[in-house]
Amino acid sequence: MSRLDLVEEGTATTTGKGRLQRVPIPVQPPEERVDNFSEVSLGYSPEMARQEAARCLQCRRHPCVKGCPVGINIPSFLEAVAAGDFAGALSIIRQDNTLPAICGRVCPQEVQCESLCVLGRKGDPVAIGALERFVADWERAHPSCETGQTVKKATSRKAKVAVVGSGPAGLTAAAELSRLGYKVTIFEALHTPGGVLAYGIPEFRLPKSILADEFNSIVQMGVEIKTNVLVGRTLTIDDLFSKGFQAIFLGTGAGLPRFLDIPGEDLNGVYAANEFLTRVNLMKAYLYPQVDTPLYLGEHVVVVGGGNTAMDAARTAIRLGSEVTIVYRRTREDLPARKEEILHAEEEGVRFEFLATPVNIKSDGEGWVKAVECVKVIQGERLDNGRQSLEPIPGSEYLLAAESVIMAIGQGPNPIIAQTTPGLSSGDNGRIGVDAGTFKTSREGVFAAGDVTSGGATVIEAMGGGKRAARAIDHYLQRLRS
Amino acid sequence: MYKILAKDNIAPNIDKYIIAAPEVAAKTKPGQFVVLRLHEKGERIPISISDWDKEAGTITLIVQAVGHTTEQLAAMGVGDNILDLLGPLGQPAIIEPVGTVACVAGGVGTAIIYPEARRHREVGNRVLTLVGARNRECLFYQEELAATSDRVLVATDDGSYGHKGFVTDLLKQVIDDGTHLDHVIAIGPIPMMQAVAELTKRHEIKTTVSLNPIMMDGTGMCGACRVRVGDEIKFCCTDGPEFDAHLVDFASLLRRSRLYERTGFKAAIPAEDKAEGEAKGGECRCHG
Ligand SMILES: Cc1cc2nc3c(=O)[nH]c(=O)nc-3n(C[C@H](O)[C@H](O)[C@H](O)COP(=O)(O)OP(=O)(O)OC[C@H]3O[C@@H](n4cnc5c(N)ncnc54)[C@H](O)[C@@H]3O)c2cc1C
Ligand SMILES: Cc1cc2nc3c(=O)[nH]c(=O)nc-3n(C[C@H](O)[C@H](O)[C@H](O)COP(=O)(O)OP(=O)(O)OC[C@H]3O[C@@H](n4cnc5c(N)ncnc54)[C@H](O)[C@@H]3O)c2cc1C
Ligand code: SF4
Ligand code: SF4
Ligand code: FES
């Protein structure tokens, strides 16, 4: 596609020289940031944001919007940013997204909105995520503005709805239901709300103060939260119905860690990424002994996996002073993590071993990890799922020194609710089955969305699911009353 | 917040707490536990629910002060609040009419076995309770156990009460005397549970143990509590805490229970983060 075509696609009339190049986003230099937990990306200044937003061609067919799972009106919000109307931009975003400060930071934009940006064909796509983050942060700094953020508390609530889990799916469903006039109570097992946003994604990618603010705005809408309630144990689904909740939304995520099932996995020093990240993020073990939760890491850390979880674990371990190697069984191009996180991990000194997989974790003789034995693999024929088969190369075993090993190879849904709820069926992989479109589970009045139905996915998909499920619940409750 | 309504010292370093937790009390079954966190900077630790009262909305915890968090709890008193308390956690014990059961407890395991012994009695089983403790002073719940058991036998390490020796000696005696046991439940220190498992395996008596690996969330999310049972990795907090004693890999359990003998990482704590930690008013912890 030529430059001219690009102009035709859009309504913009000028194509300045800078049109194809993104305004760089300031970041903390790698050598500084490896010694702190502060946010890596510093975000745009207002001038930079206007300049970057002005690159948007305002395409009539706005393909970018199709790439956003919640369908934000991207060209309109970019137009407002370019015009310096940041409050206006934010109210456009808020029509479709409850948590812009979070999505702007953690969405895998390169495979979502930005992947379809017309400018990306010839140059850099518009930095949609960074601009979304910019306007959300701008509002935090200017709290008095009118952005649709402060929704009036509805006075007459139609019915009581319970939301189980306070990750992005649960929070979004709760906000939407509250906006629709329902009285919503969130039940969360942990002592802090947020799901993966609280215990998984580290401070240097998503500051906890941002999560706290987004959460508080949901509480201000009148949503109630009860922490320390494990649904299925403290209260069952039946208990919730008998307490007068007329519908229940399950947003319990996919928090059950998997292991490789190789020898030595029970040695001391082998962690599931969830344990390691929770110790650091939720329990703040990096402040030990000022907090009570300790952590042992050692000098060499091996992280197994290639997704966001692996990058987060590796970069956290780097900040705690270890030398870190990521072992991933496919190639760099196959890494499922966000592109930015891979780049940041490389800049921070994380080493990568591609086309290799651990087969044995060796003990130091006293029950602690001493090394990881890996084997090289080759990729073979393409499988039905589009990926290539993997074959270990006999005799290619080698040792990596390690005092800790962090397994970041994926998570499945927690079985507690399925086990304790009669009539709720779950699939082989433990996911809760729902009707596409209605989000109904096999149990009357119980709906689900987010990772518990999809398996590990993304924050924005969980939010999109939560929001659509909330509307399905509204529909269901209206039918129930009529 | 979960208020401590009563506290009683029942043995050296062992206190009994009655805590307001109506939702937990309403749901508890024998064999289950809670995870609690005392304050903002506290660690999450698991403690069994030793008794409960649905009407009063209370649970009873019996806690031995052995380390950092349990010592902080021991320093708390009636009227103080525990910040977070999650439960009841774990699968309830499977208690069915089977005939004769032996409840074998060591140390603070006595507190955990009590509600199970009581329930076994309720479903009609003949209950033999065997208790081991360091010395006479360390024994507790004797009246309660007497009331829920057909027979109670006691062993102390120093012989200050009952048999001098291990509780496993008592179990061996019972078996050697020709008492037919349909089920053995053993709860206590890992070496004691392992010894019971070895003994009953030889006699082919079905045996259940209640494991206590290190835990964090207690909801199946972190994997810290994983134990090898037969060919499988099980999460003690959601699959357990009770497992078939003859399948448990005790060596690995023991090894993993010493996880905190090593702590630390290389990085110096960044100054601003450190200041944050101190601002919240913590005290320095000396470990080991
Ligand atoms: C380390 C890590 C990094 C990630 N990075 C990214 C990223 O950069 N970008 C991105 O888009 N996605 C990322 N993801 C994926 C993303 O976080 C998830 O897809 C998303 O959080 C799913 O949201 P959810 O609301 O379905 O579930 P979760 O966020 O998992 O929340 C579920 C909540 O339910 C609670 N719960 C579970 N069971 C019960 C119960 N029985 N009773 C009460 N409460 C219960 C849990 O405690 C938890 O708080 C990452 C995931 C991880 C683990
Ligand atoms: C299912 C279950 C039920 C339990 N029930 C009881 C009970 O009813 N009464 C009682 O007194 N104790 C019980 N325990 C043991 C209790 O959890 C530990 O004594 C307590 O965690 C020690 O913490 P600490 O900070 O005082 O000790 P520290 O030695 O300072 O603890 C350091 C870390 O090791 C862990 N840890 C230390 N000892 C144990 C242990 N034996 N089991 C598990 N984790 C340990 C702690 O949780 C903490 O994370 C139970 C444990 C489990 C898993
Ligand atoms: S929510 Fe995510 S996908 Fe949608 S526009 Fe924002 S960054 Fe892009
Ligand atoms: S963001 Fe990209 S695709 Fe979307 S309207 Fe602007 S230039 Fe076109
Ligand atoms: S304590 Fe975390 S999974 Fe069991």
C-alpha cells in the first residue's frame, strides 16, 4: 500500500514527515530500573500525547476498533486528545472501558487495536495504548473534571446480584450491573481485591495505586465488596441464592498453577510463578524483614515459560538481584508475552534459552535446587492448532546452574466452585461451560466470564466478557420479573 | 476483622482462642482449617478449626507458639482483632460408620483430632484415642477426648503421665493385643505420622493423615502446599489436608516444611520501598 492509499483510507489531509513514526514513550533507563520496583514506562507528556494522537488518519472504516475487544471508539478519542480535550477523550473511552488506566498499560496492543492500525502497514501504528493510559493518568492528576467517571448512585436498586471474584471480569461486571441499577456485592477469596492485577502483575508494570483508584471508583458507585470469602467453602452458590441474590456472576479466573511433572519439582526453591509473584506483589516479601512473609531466591534463577507470567517473574527476580534465564521450548517469535515486556526483559539483562525444555531438577543433596537439566528440542511438523510439534534431541542434555526455578507454564481454573455446586458442569480442563452470547452456565441464574470460561487470556477480554455477561444478567432478571 | 472473644493458656506455649467468625462457624466440618493474617504486614498462616459454635458464631483455634506469626498471635489478647481470616478451607474429613477407629494424635495434633473423634463417635464408630505429648504439662483436651472416645491412652516422652515413650508404641500395643482396627487417623508431627503409616501399612489398616505443609493463600492458587501422593501432585489446601497415609511421600513433605530455613535474595531493598515498609510501623524480624 502506498503513502497515497494511506491518505485515502483516512480523512486526514496532511501527511507530514513524522506521520509514520511514533513519538517515543519515555521509560526509566534499564540500568536504573533494575534496582527499583517503580513503573518502567513514564508515559507521555500532554504535548507528546497531542503530537502522537495527531498522527491518526481518522480512517472512515477505523479498522483499529475491530481489534479492541470492547470496541472503544478509537479515532474519536484520538481526535479529542489531538485537540487537547483530554477529559472529552476519557469520556469517550469510558463508554466502553471501565479500567482505562489498566488496559492502557497491560493490553497486548500489538495483537489487538494497534495490530490493525492502518499506519502500521508502512510505519508505526498509533500508540493507542499509551494514549489511553495518558488520558486516564491525566484524569487522576485532575480529579475534578467531568468524564463520566462519577456515576450517580442509583437510589432504587432492582435486585441483588452477587459477583464472585474481583479480577478484571468481576470488577467490570460489578460496575456494569451497578450502572444498570442493581445492588451488587463482590465476594473475593483473598484479602485484597484485583485478582491477577493485584497478586500477579508487578508494580513496575501496573502500580498498585492505580488499581486501588480504579477499584475505589467502583466502590463509589455503590458496589460492596467482601474479602476473605471463598465461595464454595465460606458460602456456597446455594447460600448466595438463599441470601436473596437473584443472579450470580462467576469471575473466578484461572488461578490454579500447573507443573511440568518432572523429577525434582518438589525440591525447595521450585516455585509456581503464582507463589513467587504473590509473595512479592501481594505479601511484599521484598520488604522482608519489615513484613512477615519471607522469600528465598539465590543467585541464579531459571524461569520456565514464555508468556507474560514468565516475563513478570523473570523481571521481578532481576530486581531482587538474581541472574535470570528464561527457558522456552519454542523460538523468540513464538513467545506469547506482550512485545514490550519481551523487549524490556532483554534490556534488563534476562537471558533466553530458546528451543529447550527442562527434564530434571537436580538437588544439592540437602533438598534444595542446584541445577536444571534441560534438553534441546527441534520443531517438527505443523499441528492442527497451527503450532509445530516439538521433539527432544537425544543426547543434547545440558545443565543450567540455579538455586531457584519458577514455573510459568500456564494455569487452569480452580475447581472449588465446580466441586461444591450441584448442577454446575465444567469441562475436562476444569473451565466452566457457558452458552456463547448468554454467558449462562448449566445452573439457572449463574453466569460466568473471564479466564474461568476461556482459560488464561487477557485483561481486556476478561473485562469484555464481564461487561457482556452483566448485560445478559440484566436481560435475564428483567425476563424473570415480567 | 475477627475479634478474639476469649483466650486461655492450656499448655506451655499453647493457647486456645475463641474468635468471632459467624460465616466460618456456620460451614465448618471436622478436618477443616482457616488461613489467617494478623495485620497489614502479616504473613498468611494455616490453623485447624478445633471447635465451632454455629449459634454463637464462633470458632475455636488451638495454637502453639512456634515462630514469628504464632508468637505475635500469642501476644494478642481478648478484644484484639485478627485482620483477615479465611475459611473453612480444605476437604472435610470423610467420616462414615466403619466399626473401630483409632485416632492417633501427637502434640498440637490433639486439637485437630478432637472434632474428628467426636464425629466418629456420633456416626457410631468405636473410638480409641491415643495421645502423645512431651510431658504431662503439655497434655490438653483430656476431658473432651475422654467424653468422645471409648478409650483414651496417653504416652509422654518423659513418662510423667501414661506410657513412657512414643504414641506409636501405644498403637503397636493396641494392634498386637489383637484389637481389630478398621481405620486409623494420625495427626501430628511429620515423623510421627510417617511412623504410624509404616506400622499400619504392615498390618494393612486403612490410614488417613492430616498434612501440614507450608501454605500461603489456602485456595489452590499458589502451589506452595503441593505434596506428592502416590503418582500425583496434590495441593494440600484444596485436595487435602487429609490423604491416604500409605501413599504420602513423607520425605518430600519433611524437606519442604524446612523451606524457611533459607531466606533472602541479593538485592538491597530500594531506599524508597524500604521507607514505605518502615512507615507502616513494623518491627525488625530476626529469623534463625
Ligand atoms: C503474571 C501474569 C501477568 C499477566 N499479564 C497480562 C498482561 O500484561 N496483559 C493482559 O492482558 N493479560 C495479562 N495476564 C492475564 C490476565 O491477568 C488474566 O487474563 C485476567 O486477569 C483474567 O481476569 P479474571 O477476572 O477472569 O480472573 P482473575 O484476574 O484471575 O481474578 C479471579 C479472582 O477470583 C478470585 N476467586 C477465585 N475463586 C474464588 C472463589 N471460589 N471465591 C471467591 N473468589 C474467588 C481470585 O482470588 C481472584 O481474585 C497476566 C496473567 C498473569 C498471571
Ligand atoms: C492445614 C494445617 C493446619 C494446622 N493447624 C494447626 C493448629 O491447629 N495449631 C497449630 O498450632 N498449628 C497448626 N498448623 C501449623 C501452623 O500453621 C504453623 O505452626 C504456623 O504456620 C507457624 O508459623 P510461624 O510464623 O509462627 O512460624 P515460623 O517458623 O516463623 O514460620 C515460617 C513459615 O513457615 C510456615 N510454617 C512453619 N511451621 C509450619 C507447620 N508446622 N505447618 C505449616 N506451615 C508452617 C509458616 O506458615 C510460615 O510461613 C497447621 C498447619 C496446616 C498446614
Ligand atoms: S482497551 Fe486495549 S485493545 Fe482496546 S483500545 Fe485500549 S489498549 Fe487497545
Ligand atoms: S488509529 Fe490507526 S486505524 Fe485507527 S483511525 Fe487512527 S490511523 Fe486509522
Ligand atoms: S496454599 Fe496455595 S495452593 Fe495451597
